Amino acid sequence: MKMVGSWLFLLISLQGYEAPSTPKVNCLIINLDYVNCIWSEQGSPEVNFTFFNNRFIKDHMEECTTYLQEKSNAVGCRLSYDKSDRFRTLTTKLVHQNKSYVQNHNLKSMVKLYPPTNLSVEMNKDPELNLYWNNSKNNQCIESEVRYRINNNKWQTTLIREQNYAVPFPLKSSRYEFQVRARVNSHCGESEFWSEWSQPILWDSMKGNNITDISGSSMSVWKPVLSLVGAMTLFMLACMLVYRERERLRFILIPIVPNPGKNLDDNVEAWLHGSKDICFQPNFTERVCPVREYRLVPQAGSISESESKLSIPTDQSDSLSTCSSSTSTLPVTSENERAGFE
């Protein structure tokens, strides 16, 4: 009975115990250019492992020269690649202290390409909508998958070997959206992995254009609005500037008229010089005109020659001209003679 109780206690204790997980290495050929081996897919490792591989050569091991790190811990290794390496066995080994984990990898189906680039759409006369693109590797081993949708409806997909695709008789007043991805086909050892989808490209039947960036297309709608707002803002600023200058010119050219209800203190000249930009110099110079004077003298006698003429002193300044005045004499008649005339 004691032995049975001990075994039951041991089983109950082991139910809550989890053995440490064995690190697993996953290797993938990237775009037929290099090999990435990662051992962090189960989470970031708590320790730093040392990675060894045989470089696709039997009975050969060497340490990784290019580690991939995350949070100061090694999480992967990048290896060089040759075309024939896909059909060879890669052996990897993770080592930490006195523990090591060895794995063999067959990479024939472990290839992931870069997504296609340079998508373009053209409409021909058939009518037919033609889509073109470039794969990251231009060889006969690449197949592509095209998907498109009309007016944001359900995607339609097609698998093709070429690098072009045609949509016959596109719908009028519709917008088409295209994307492409690629992988190694079955003739060259089919890959399990497709590339990521390419950047979408849009074609609008009304505008007849294609746009490679959806965010850019939405921005094109706002571009005229922003341009109009900017133009209106500049126009308003220009009007404010012109109005300000106009008020300044009006103040200079047309001085403020004083209020007649207030006392001017006879300071008219100060008002005339109110604007600093106007220089007013009053000029009251008038031309002197000739004057003739007549005097009455008695008939019996005559005045002296000195009294018969009146001389007017002249001003020697350049601004004034001189005029002389003379005195004429008229005979004075007696009262009887005046009565006889009457």
C-alpha cells in the first residue's frame, strides 16, 4: 500500500511539470540569394545558442559567421547559397553549454521569393485591359498568381506562367485593382511558399489612368481642394496688404481735416504740415502793378515841378518788380465857372 501511495503522489506531482521545449531550427531560402535559419519561432530564446552548420557538405561543421539578433540574443543565422544547394541536405546544430540539438533540412521546397514589382496597366483597342509586371527572378521556374477586383468587390484569382495578364472587355464606369505574387513552379521543384502580394495598382475606366499606391490616389482627391484653399488664403493676404498700403497712401496724400468745432489757435501752418511726407512752403509774393495818382490844383497857379511828380521807392529784391507812379494836375475852376457850366 505504501508503494502504491508513493507512485500516485509522484504521478500527481508530474502533472504540473512541463519539460523544457527543444529549440527547433527552420531554414528558408530567400529569393534564391541566401538562406535564413531561425530558431526563435517559438518565442525569443532565453539563452544565446551557438549555431553550427555543414554548409551542405557531408561530415563538415563550422560556426555561423552572420548571426541575426533580437534584443541582444542570437535568434538566427544567415548562410550563403548556391543553385545546387536546394537539392542537398543541410545539417544544423545548436549548442548551449553541454547540450546540443542537431537537425537535417531538405530545402528543395523551402523557397520564398520577393514580391513582383513595376506593375503597370494599359488599355488596347480590342478592348482589353493588360497588366504587366517584373518578377524578382527572371527565369522559366517562376509562376505567378494574379488577383483583381472591381469596385472593391470580391477578389478573382488566376494562376499563370507569363508576366502579363489580360482582362477582356473591362466594364465601363468601373475601377479595377490588381495584385500579383510569385513562387517557384513544379518544373523546378515547387515551393511551398508564395511571395508576399505586390503593391496594388488601380485602373479607373473613367480616367484611364493607373496608380500604384492607394494612399496616393486618395491624396489626389484632396490635392485640388488643398490647392484651392491655399490660393484663397494667398488672395486674402494680398487683399489685406493692398488695403493696408492704400490706407497709408490715403493718409499721406489726403491729410486729416481738423474739426472746425475745436479751436485752431491760429496754427494753420501746423495743420498744413501735419503729414511728414508733404513739404508745404507758402508763397504770398504778388507782382506789383503801376499806380497813377491825380491831384486837384488851383487854376491861377501851378505847383512846382518837384510836386508834380511822385516817385515810388523800389524794392531791390529779385522777387519784386518796380512800378513808378506819376502825378497829374487838373485845373480847379471857380465856383462861378462851375455854376455857369451847370
